[in-house]
Amino acid sequence: MSVRAGILVTGTEVLTGRITDRNGPWISERLEELGVDVAHIMCVGDRPGDLDAALRFLAGEGMELIVTSGGLGPTADDLTAEVVGRFAGRDMVLDEGMEHKIAEILRSFARRYSFDENALRAANRKQALVPEGATTIDPAGTAPGLVVPASSCVVMVLPGPPGELHTMWPQALDTEPVRAVLER
């Protein structure tokens, strides 16, 4: 029997149709190439309760792997990492190494656009808050990806911009928790 997976696309802009979901089908194709049985593709807005309910639904349906897309930015409505951490029963902790990587990315951005580097860094600090024990994936933009083991499944947390997601996909697959699921 093959591994079962669910895909959870987050973002009110996707839910309302302002942006077309390209990530759900792309992730589904990649998983199917690996022999994974994709059972669900869901889309929820940027509401913590809806995201949590969708995660619980997918876990309750026996998904061994859940892949999320979106909700990793620096704004107040980007709550995917926090909701996944709570779903997995893990406290959020500051990953200082990731904070430094994000600061380096922002440094050149701040110079190029004449932004206050310290203000930009403070605004993006939340992106370095990760569920305790999660495996981090180096950002292709400013948002790191995460692989978070939960009690009944593993959750891959990836950014919404397709170019960033595609770049980070191989590294996410190469994490120990995801490899362990895929080897079943």
C-alpha cells in the first residue's frame, strides 16, 4: 500500500480566486511521481481555525504526509508555521541560525531599495520562529520551509510563491522525516 498524502494550500488570495493555485497541482504531480497516493487538495484562507481544521481533517483521514503551501511571510496573517506547530504539539522557538540567514538576505534587499535594515529585520523576525524540533529548509526568498513531525503524520511547510516552493522542494524531500515516510 502506498503512502497517502494531502495538500493544503493557504491564502485568502487563492481562496478568493485573485491568484490561481498552481502549487496544489504541481505538488500533486511531484508526489505521484514518487508513488505517493494524493487523496486531497484543499484550499483555506488565512484564518488559523480553518487551517487547523484542515490539518486535523487530513490527519483524521489517515494522511501520512501533509504538504502545505503559503502563509510563511512576515505579515500578521501569515500563520502557517505557528498553526502547524500547535497542531503538532510543539512550542515555537527562535532559530537563531535561520534568523541570521534571513538577515543576510534582507541586508542586500534593504540596500537596494533604501529600506531601514534594522526595521526590515525586526519585521521579518517572525519568519525565524519555528516549531521546536522541526527541520528547517533554507529559504529561496525570505521564508524558510519546515518539516514538522506530528503524532500521526509529517507536515512539509513550504512557501506560496511557486518559484520558491519549486527551489525548496528537493531539500524538503531530502529531510529525514520525509525520507522515512516515503520509504514505507
